Amino acid sequence: MTNTVTSQVAEIVSRNERPILDAWVQQQMAAITMRADLIEKDELKEQSRRFLGLFGRALRTGGNVQSPEWKEAREMLGNLSINRGKMGFSPAETASFVFSLKQPIFQILREELSDDAVRLAEETWNLSILLDNLGLLTTEVYQKGREEVIARQQQEMLDLSTPVVELWEGILAVPLIGTLDSARTQVVMESLLERIVTTRSRLAIIDITGVPTVDTLVAQHLLKTVAAARLMGAECIISGIRPQIAQTIVHLGVNLSDVITKSSLADAFAIALERTGRTVVRTQAAG
């Protein structure tokens, strides 16, 4: 990411900062990548003014955008990329902030170096490489920021998809819906164990009615969760064992003989109430 930018070019950019800024902002406002629904002109102009100032100062030190002298410019681009990603800008719309700076600067260079075509071509090329590097940096930060947002959303969805509810005093339930993999099993286990501790529950119902298929791996995950709960002093009941799942478990040779299983959550809840010395009675006839 290193290229040679002469002090003369840095001086030209610094001396013409105002016309470059005006032309840059005007070009961004007229571009098809402009998102007027997401950013106001005044905010765009302030961002452009600030970056151009940082760009001009760093340019005097050379074209290595990874050097310490470019730190402020890199940080601003990084923050801008992350914020625009959160606002809904696309990667191309975000990167155009840097790439659109080329034309205003190149126009100034053509005016200042019009009498030396070789020098103009060389300086234009060097600046183009430098701005490309900054544009790539913007895209990389944007992508990293989006990946972090997606990972966080996936974790939040995972947490929401594995709730642990207290059905009764001392009785917890974990209704599972969807595929049960290693990552989700870990979340289920952690959430269940935390609630066992906080509620001092002695019984937990793991309902797999919403789990589409049960294979050897899913069965092992269930057994691990049951074993972990037992270590915390709680017994587990697995409900939602449909005929197809029962046949699959027998076919796979998975041993669930030491685990209480029921076909429905209601049956499991009745067993849990019985284990805690409670019964449900009807107080009056149904009307």
C-alpha cells in the first residue's frame, strides 16, 4: 500500500482544499449512489470537509496509508464505514465516498501540471493508487462491521429461540423449535443451568415437539443437557417424543432408558407436578 506522492502534489491539494471540497460535495450529491434518504447535505459536507483536511495533512508524509501519519484518516474512514453500514448504505455507496474524491483532485492536478504531461500522468497514477487503497480499506471495515452485526443478530436470535420458562414453582420448561446443533445446544445448556440456579428448580422439561428430526447428534446433545442439569441437582423430562422420533431413536440405538420421556408437554407437566407433590383438580364443572 505504499506509493510515492511528492510534496508538490500535497501542497497543490492543500492550497486548493476549498474548491476540491466544493466540487467533491457537489459530485457526491449528484451521484446515483447518493442516499438523500439516509444523510443530509450538511452532514455529508461536514464529513467531506473533515476527511479532506485529514487527507491533506497525511498526504504531506507520503502515500503509505498504513503509516502512523495516516491513523486519523483511517480511523475516520473506519467509523464512517461502520456507521453507514448500520444506516443501510450498501458497500458500493459507502466506498464511493472515497472514490468520488478522485475527479475533483485530478481536475486540480490537470490545471496545475498542464505544462508537464509526463509528470501529470505519474502524479495522477500515484494518487489513484492511494485513493484505491483507502477505498479498499473502507470496504474491508464495512464488511467487518456488517459481519459483526450479523453475528450479533444471529446470537440474539439464538437466545430468543431457546427460552427457559418457569411453568410452576420448581418446574422449568425449554421449548425447542428448529434444528438442534452444537452451538444451540450450548446456549440451551447455559440458559437452563443459569435458571436452575436462580430459581432453585428441581425439574426441567425439554420439549422437542418443534424439532423436525432427531438423529444421533441431536440425541447426544439432549443427553449432554440432561447430564449437565443432573450435576446441578435437577432432573429432566423430555417431551414431544412423536412416533416417528421414537422409531428413529430406537433405530439409532440411542439409550434414553434413564431419562423420563413423554409424548406431549402436558403429560410431562403432569409428571413434574406429581414429582413435586402437586395435583391439578377441577374446581367446578365445565360450563
